[in-house]
Amino acid sequence: MEKITADLVIQKFIETRDKIAEIEKECKAKVADLKTMQDKRAEWLKGQMDTLGVESLKAAHGTCFVDWKDSATVADWDAFREWVIVNEEWEFLERRVSKTAVKQRLDTGEITPPGVNYTKVKDVKIRRA
């Protein structure tokens, strides 16, 4: 029986840490491949829904549907800050631009404040049947 020493425990600890890193690297590569495959499938489904002009497709194994993701980012902080101050539009200030305030402004037919980019991205979600 091998005597337990600090050196032995350190050696085994390092061996185990290296093995964990190796397994995690292998898993990460496998997961990346699977995620790429899923992205391609989601794009195909998105294309089908666009072609059919629908926002969801129901099938025997589940349903896919459109999910919109939107974001508002500041492209020109100085212009945006000046607009906020001059117009006293303080609700637009957070540690980031308020996506909700920008969206509300767009929903009422107004344009985005100066220096703000707004994007809305169509995404596909898939639910198990």
C-alpha cells in the first residue's frame, strides 16, 4: 500500500484536473458540432415558415414557432446623451439604453433617438409534442 503524502495527493490532483480538462474539451467539441447541426435545422424551419407565410408549424413530434428578439444599442453615446439631456428623456437611461423605451417609441411611429441602433431578430423555437 502506497503511503499518502502531500506530493502524492498533489500529483493525483493534477492528473485528475488534466483528465477533467481533456474530457471537457472533448465534450465541448461534440456539443459545438451538435449546436451547429441544430442551427442549420432551425434555419431550414425558418425558411419553410417564411415560404409558407406562417409563424408556426405543428408536426407529429412537436411544434416550431417564431420568437422575436429585439435589442437597442448606442452607436453614438455623445449624440444620445445630448438628446436625453436636451429633451429630458431620462427614462431612456440605464446602464445601457432602455430597449423597452426605444421599442415604445418605435411602436408609436417615432424614430430611434440619435446614436441608438435597434434590431429585431427572428428566431425559431421548437417544443416537444
